[in-house]
Amino acid sequence: METVCVLGAGSTKYGKLNDSISDIAVQSSINAIENACIKPNEIEAGYISNVFGIADKQVHLGPVIMSNLGIPDKPSLSIESACGSGSVSLREAFANVAAGFYNAVLVTGVEKVTQTGTEWTTTYFSYCSDFFYEGQAGASFPGLFASMARAYLNEYDATEEDFAAVAVKNHNNGLLNPKAHLRKKITIEDVMESPIVASPLKLYDCCPFSDGASSVILCNEKFAKSHTKDYVKIIGSGRGGSPAALQGRDHMTTIPSTKLAAQAAYKMAGISPTDIDFAEVHDCFTIAEIVDSEDLGFFDKGKAADAVRNQQTELRGSIPINPSGGLKSKGHPIGATGVGQAVEVFDQLTGNAGERTIKNAKIGLTHNFGATGASCAVHIFQNV
Amino acid sequence: METVCVLGAGSTKYGKLNDSISDIAVQSSINAIENACIKPNEIEAGYISNVFGIADKQVHLGPVIMSNLGIPDKPSLSIESACGSGSVSLREAFANVAAGFYNAVLVTGVEKVTQTGTEWTTTYFSYCSDFFYEGQAGASFPGLFASMARAYLNEYDATEEDFAAVAVKNHNNGLLNPKAHLRKKITIEDVMESPIVASPLKLYDCCPFSDGASSVILCNEKFAKSHTKDYVKIIGSGRGGSPAALQGRDHMTTIPSTKLAAQAAYKMAGISPTDIDFAEVHDCFTIAEIVDSEDLGFFDKGKAADAVRNQQTELRGSIPINPSGGLKSKGHPIGATGVGQAVEVFDQLTGNAGERTIKNAKIGLTHNFGATGASCAVHIFQNV
């Protein structure tokens, strides 16, 4: 197995973008290529992640992106795993480079949906649930995560204000991220007084619909060393699955796929949760970050709300979570999100995260799932 | 690298199906699992290929399929590469088993679109073109392939009747395939007299829109040998790309991605085109089969029409092409097509192709592309 490295990273701003889906994908790809100090024709394959290309009338994005990069002969594909598409694409690219099939590949995640309006987006996103049991019964994602939140409040020592504190923290981090979608300082009161979306979740407990693209260049270490450029190693990669419908699970306050993916990634890396210096986790709703940080082993079950209350997950806390602002503030262009997490970790570990840099960080983790966690991938990165 | 084997294969009928997209995907998956004589929990990952899950309101198909198979904890993902999705999914599964990440995986391709009607399908399929240059200018796939056909007629010694002969042959083969969509004997005259879709292509030069699902079980050879079951080895796998828009290519009568994918697959297998006993190729339009069979090296450039005229590609010819009936007669459920080709090769090489069995066949090839060949994968299989 080859050691797999991240040699460069790039991203568009997340938010409501005017350019086409192809254009923003190409922009972030070029950013990553330039950041890696390579030429496009050194790329041997393109791993694209996207869910709703139809929203901007472009499916089969790979060849369009590769053609616009001037490397139409290189193979490409698109990977979809709902909101976890980006990290699953990263995983496939990782597997192919690790196996020696390619020396260097482009991983680009992209989504462009805001032009379609909220009704379209909410309806189509619900097709990512187990539609037979969930979507067609009216259970869209805010409702499903609200069920998890209600269960958590019933089972553990947590309050709606604790959920709100997650949003406040992530907005504080996002303020320091020039590419974040929602750059706005908010208070616990702002969250508590925002309109109820699906009780107990309020508007400010929910991430936005975003457009955006993020890219990384993955390569083997020989390739990385031949370029005079800081790079980061991927030391762990894991995947897992959960019953597609929430109703099929034993518990509402834990996500099995996260645990499986994390176990596999920690095992590959030969480390434990206490070795992680910071993490980008899937906070599509504030309750998700609470559950994720327990399932990833950062806190005991039922204790994540305490940790948030005690500021342990803040930028200067013991285990900073979502320094980028997370899905909540940085935004959630669903096909791009998992790749965007890797961009943040790369920027952090190479000292390019500006004001939100976590001092002395050596090991970062990304956690990204699809739907209510039916699919999940976890990656662990280490600087060299 | 592990030797990768096909241990089992299964398929629904192709055509207009009434069951849901999830149901048909699960049906073909169960067929393959039973055919491989394994238990579902021996599968370690699911590689799903699909393009328009939204047509039946189910994206994020992987976890739904795995959950319905009783193995929700196993990771899965969906791969899209337009009409080439199935073979690209096969390639990713191949790479992961070859690299040792998994011992055995399920590859299932599925599409369910006929319920949406021709207008929806034609419009959405056009999003698989380079939409900026092609789709939005009104160039949908019949028109694009008609341009290739017209160029071929201008450049080489071929007639519209030669194109028609491809359709006649594939319908003859499809008559012998109980799972084919269009099981109807046709004549050259039938094709020539059918309505013009995009001159010189007529209705019977075009494959149908189909629903359907196909599945194979891939595993390493140790796993295969531990099961008392006929298996087939994958000895070559190659991928390639072309400029996404037809206008970006140097020639209209050849597809660069086919040549690149074939070269890579032949090189990996250590064989040449003359070693291939039969092939399943991407005949979305009759002109495509002509071009494919030249790009794959079976005939010199401009000579495939001769070969069809001389019956060389018929079931009892020197190099049978599309014994299953091909996309033209078997049908083209786009996400399933590439996997369905592998099912046919597996059935042929294990002596389970019934009346259409090609005698003494030892090596079969599959060729499947997306759009006008912007993406392509070629696989070569050998019996043991």
C-alpha cells in the first residue's frame, strides 16, 4: 500500500453563487491544482462528488470538469452518497492511490442548488432519506433530526440551550473563515428566538442550503516528495453504514455508521480519539454535532452537551470541533461538504487557516455522513 | 494485487417495470447473491450505479439496498458516469477488491425511468451531455450520434442498411434472451422504414429507454475458491476519457475514451483484440456499435460495416458482438447497463447463456461508455 498524501487544496466561497455548477467545480479544481504546485496533466483521474447536478442541468460532471481543465483524456466519475458524497469520493480516491492505480488524482465536490428555491431543494433532498418509510410520509430531514434531538433531551442531561451553543460556537468560527456562507455572530438568545422548524430545532439549529465547490489533490508520497510543497498524510480512512430509515435503528441518539467508520479509521491510523487535535464533523443540525462527537469517542455518551457548555469544543478548547464554521456556518453544498472538511484540515495542518488556526495541531479528523447517517466516512490526517 | 473474480450474477428483466427502483435493485442483488451461493453478510461493501434516482424519488440508494438485504452496517455508495455508470462502478469495485480493501462486494446497477414519460427522459438524459455546448443548444443524444453516423457515411464505405444490419443482428440475439426488453424479430426493411429520429438514424437504430437492474458479486480468488461455485476472473480493466462535447474532438468517427480504456485493459490482461472471443459493446445507437468495434481493435478503421455485412459479428461469426441483444434489444436501463454486460459475460463463460451460448468462448470483453463516449470503461473476463 502506498502512503496517501494531500498535496493541495482549494475551495470556492460557500453561499449563493451565480456561476454554473461546472464553473464553480472548475474554479475550485484550479485552486487546488495551483495550491499543489502541479500541472493539470499530472492528474491521472478525477473523483467528483455531487448529488443534484440536475438542479443546474449538468450530470456526468467528470468529463466536463476534466475537459475544462484541459485534460479530457483522463478518466473521471461522480460519486453520490447524499450529504456524505464528498468524503466517500475522498475514500475512493484514497483507495485507488493507496493501491497504486494512480499517482495523483483530483477530488472535487460540488453542489449548485440555491437557484431552485427552498421547495425544490427540500423535496429533492428528502429523496436522500429512505423515501418509502420517511420522505413520502412527510419526514424530511429537519423532522428526522428533530426526532433525534427530542430523544436526546429525554435521555440525557442536555437542554435546547446546549444545542444553541453549538450554533453560536460554529458561527464564531465561521466569522473567521472568509469562505463561509453565514458569517454572522449570533447569541444563544438569537437561536432560541428563531422560528421553530421542527421542534425542538429552530431555524438557527439548521445549516443552510449552499452552493459551493471544494477540491483536494491526493497523491502517493513519492509524488508528494518530488514537489517542493507542504503536504499532509492521510493515516486513517474508514467507512460504515446504518439502517437507511431512522425507524430501523436500535437507538435514536447514536449513529451506527459513525462508530463503524471511526473504528476503522482509528484502527488504520493506530491511534485513539484522544490523539485527535481537532475535528470537522457533520453538523447539519446542532444535535448532529452533539451525537457525532460522542460517536467519534471524544466524549462519553450523553456528555457532549456538558463539553459544549464547558467550551471544550471551541477554537481554544481541548478538542476544537468545526474550526471552519462547520456545515452550520461555513455552509453545506452537499456534494462538496466532505471534501471541504478535508480542505479545512489541510489548511489547519499546513498553517494556512489564518485567524482560526489551531496551535500545534498535528492530527485532524473529518467526519461526514449522508442522510441521517445511513452512510458515513471518517478520515484522519497528520502533518509531516 | 489480488486476482478479482466474478462469483455470481443476477438481473431483473429489462423493460417497463412496475416495481420501485429500490425493489428492482434488491431483486437483482438477491439474484446475484443466490447465484454466487453466498450469504448476504459475506458482502463487505455495495457499489451501486444509478443516474436518475430522482425519477423514482430515491437517491442515496446504497443504504436502502443494503438495509433491504439485511446488511445495513456495510458501507455503500452510488457511482454515476452517465450511461457508463455500471462499468465505472464495476471498475471501482474491482480496484477495491484488487487492493485488498474488501474480500467480496456487491455491484448493482439500476435505473427506473419509464414511468416519467419520454419528454422527461429525453430532457434529463440531455443533462449527461456537455450541456453548455450541447444539451442547451438542442443537441440531445439522437442528434449527436446522428452527426457521428453522417460523418461515418461520408468518410467510409458504409450505408444506412449496414447500420440497420446491426439492429437486425441484435434483435435476433435478444430474441434468445428471456430478460431482453425488445424481443421482436426485425428486418433491414423494418429499420429503413421506421420513423426518422435524427437523420440518418431511424427509430430502430436507437435503443429504448428501459427500467432494470443487474448485479454481480466480485471477490478475491481465495474467497472464490472457498465457495464451490464456477467463477470467472477479471483479467483486464481500463478507463479513459474524451472531450465532453463532441465538438471538442479531432474526429467524429472514433471515440478516444474507448481506445484509451481498451489499451489499458488489453495491457493489464497481456492480450490483444484477436484474443477476445466475444464482446458486449455500447450500442446505444447502431452507429455506436460500428465505431466501438473499430476502436476496440476488432476491425480496421472503416471496416466494421463490412464485417457486419459479412455476418462476422453474429452469434456464430468470428467475433460475436452483443450476444445478449445489446442495448438495442436487451435494453438500456442506463445505470444498470454496464453491470448487465458483465452478467452476460459471466453467463456466457459459465455456460449459462442458454440458446445464445457462444461455443468454446474463454475470453469476453465488456465496453460501456457515458454520453457520446466522454467516459468509458473496458473490462476483460476469462473463465477458469
